[in-house]
Amino acid sequence: MHTSKTSTTSAGLEFMYNRMANGRANARESLFSGASSRSQQGGTVDNGEQAKRLLEDQNDEQISHLSLQITQLKQLSGNIHAEVVDQNRFLDSMGKEFDNTEGLLGGTMKRLGIMMDQGGSKHMLYLIMFVVVVFVLLERSAGSGLLHLLSRRGNDHNVGRATPTDMGNFLATPITEKDTEGGEGNSLSFGLATMQGWRTGMEDSHIALINPEGLPKGCSLFAVFDGHGGRLAADLAAERLTEHLAAVMKTDIFPGGKTEGADPDKIGKAMRDAFMNLDQNIRDTFEKSYGSDQSGCTAIAALVTPTHIIVANSGDSRSVMAKGGRTVEMSFDHKPINPGERTRIQNAGGLVRSNRVNGDLAVSRALGDFSYKARADLPAEQQQVSAEPEIEVQQIDATEEFLVLACDGIWDVMSNDEICAYIRQLMDNGESDLKLISEEILDNCLRAGSRDNMSVVIVKFPGAKLGQGGGVAKIREERARLEKAQQEANGELDDNDDNGVAGALSAPKSS
């Protein structure tokens, strides 16, 4: 345990202050006595009194100044003490991780030593030892922040962003193939697209359902799950959220099994309960079938009824809505530096360092991530990382244009206003295919430097207006023409290149 002596600083400062104050008081008393004595011996009383008052004023001013300095020093020592406490917690956590790693490595080396004593090729054993040691070090590091550069752990776009060459997190060139879906119903239409991008793996999952099973007719459900530390939590969330939502809706949420007359606040509470139940279900699955899996995922989900849009958010995936020419925020990012989030983390025994939970996880709410939910004496919503979503409700009034749900690979490079303006521009140019619009958003984000997995869902309402023009196809044709002209000017095209754009994307420069 690391200890600090900063708590003694305040006491020492107070002792110095009291000692000096007493000295000043004694000096004033001596001066007063001297002045009185001189007065009785025929001295001038007025001059003695004036000198006494002048010295008293000087002393009082010096004491007040010293008192202010003492107060400031006490505040500074208190801040230093708080910082030392945080440092001690962090060092203790590092020590425990090191002890665990050391024990695991020791056992591995001992077993390999036994193998060597039993004979065989020492060269082969040396090779095995090297591979095992590297693997164990990397595996153990996944719990303390190194390997999590592969994920949102250590990959917050606000700080410490990894580059395409860091620890093999990124590919030499991005995977730009996209998976797209689209559909319509309930007076809505939707389109979505996902792309792996520069990442070595795809960890996003999603939901897009018109009239999902178990919910009243007229409901539509859309969601994006952004995985980190692996994709298992995100896959399970996408697979199971609908059934958990249907389970909590089987009460009095929808009277008579119909959407008419349903209370949107009750729907929001039901979505909150579904998130919490889903998180516990994922934990049970991990413990039963997947052992030490440490993956997690953010979750943004929107339930659209004929009268309301209810959005539940846990993490930093995000939803915005274009409504009557405006941009309406439908969710707010959960970051460890947010005051309320920081307080919960610290009350649960964690700390916020480098804008991350325990210096590691860049979001303060998520499904999974059960190593941050280990306090048996605290309810789920009070753990260092909580799955509890925040709920936003919007009443439908025919001015809605479209709703967007996307992971942070989109929001890293586009603001809420920018994405709404971009989609409006494509619609104004005559594009009605939401799958093509979704693809164009991903391509735009890739060009803008996004290095994360990317997923976007667009839900169009009857209030959206379409203009005239060639849409996405025309924009792509014009872009290809400009890129070809630029490459020809730079001498980058082969003489035999008849395909227009040779166009391999280069790795984005590190920021």
C-alpha cells in the first residue's frame, strides 16, 4: 500500500500560523505596556497611542495576508492529497495485475522446465517458451489496457487515438465492402450500411425490424451495437434485445396489445428494463459458455410507434433526428469525464484517468464489460460501468424527416448537424434509396479519416422531401471524374488504365 504524508502539511501550516499570530499579539501587548509607562513618566500619550494603532494596523494586515496564504496552501495540500490517493489506487491496481501475470508466467515457465528436464529438442522448447510468454503477456494485458487498443479500450477519439500501424490494430488498406439492408412498412422506410474499414475485425452489430415479433403491430425497432474487446457482446445484444423488449412489454404497456393509448414514459421504462435484463443475460451466457470473455458494446436503440419515437442509449453510439429543418439530439454520449458518470465511477471504487475508466475504458456505460461490474454490494446501475440507458422521447407530429442511429466511427468525423445536412443534400439531389445514402455516408467518413468500424441506420418519415437530380449515382460519377483528372495531373494513372480511378486509398496519417 502506498501512503502519503501530505495530510501532515495542513497541521504544520496551522502551527506556524498560530505561533506567528501569538507572537504578534505579545508584541502588541508589550508595545501597549511601554506606551502606558512612558505616558505616566511624562511622555506624550497621543504619540504613544498613534504609534500603537499604526503598528496594530500593520500587524493585522500582515496576519490577514499570512492567513490567506495559509488557506491557499491548505487547499493546495488537500488537492495534492486527493491526487496521491488516486495515484495509490491506480498503482495498487497495477500491482495486482502484475502479481497475477507474474504468477501465471511462473507456472508456465515451471511446466516448460519440467518438459526440458524430460529431454527433447531444446531448440523447439525455446521456441515454444517464447511463443507462450508472448501470448500470455498479451492475454494478460487485455485486462490492463494494452490489447484494448484494438477496441474502444484505449481508442477514445478524444485522447490517445491509435494509428494504422499501432500494434497491428489496423490494416494496410481498408476493407471497403459494405453490407446493406433496406425495407419499409408502418409509413416508414429504412436503409443501413456497415463497413469494417481500417480495423482488423468487424465488431458492430445491428437491428432493423418492421413489426418485430412480440410487439404490437405498428411498432418498428432499430438499433446499433458497437463492440469493443471482441464482438461477442454486440452479437448477443443484437440477437436478444428484441425478445427482452417483448418480455417486458407483456404487461400493461400496450393496452389490449395495441399501440393506441400507450404511455411513452412507460415504454421508455420498459426499454430501460430490457437493457438491464439483457445485460444480466449476457453475463449469464459468458459465465456459462465463454469463460473469461471481456467484450462489451455500446447500444443505441429506437422504438418507433405510430405516435412516438423512444430512444434508449448506453454508451457513445448516437442518434439524431432531422425535424422541420432542425437537428434534434436524441441521445447524449456517456463519457467517464461527465460529472455524474465520474461520481458513479469513483463511488464504485474506480477512478477516471486519461478520460477513461481506470485509465482503460473510454465509455462509462455499456453492455458487457463485466470486469467493471464486480461490486456485489452495489446494484447494477451503480457499478463503475453501467448498462442503464438514458431515455429520450419525441412525439410524432408530421414534421419528422429522418432518424439516424450510428456508431462512433461516424461521429468521430461528422457532427450531428453535418450528417443531417449531408443526408438532406443527397435527398435534395433526388436520392430516395436509403441504402445508397447510407453507403455514401460511410464512404464520406472514410475519406474524412475515420479508422473505426462504421455502421449507420437511416429511418425516413413521410415528412422528408425529395428533390430532382441524379442522386448518389451522379455524385459518384462526378467524384470519379474529378479524382481521375487529379491523378492524371499528378501522373498517377498507368497508360493502360481505362477504368477511370485507379484509386487505392492510402492510410490516414496519425493525428
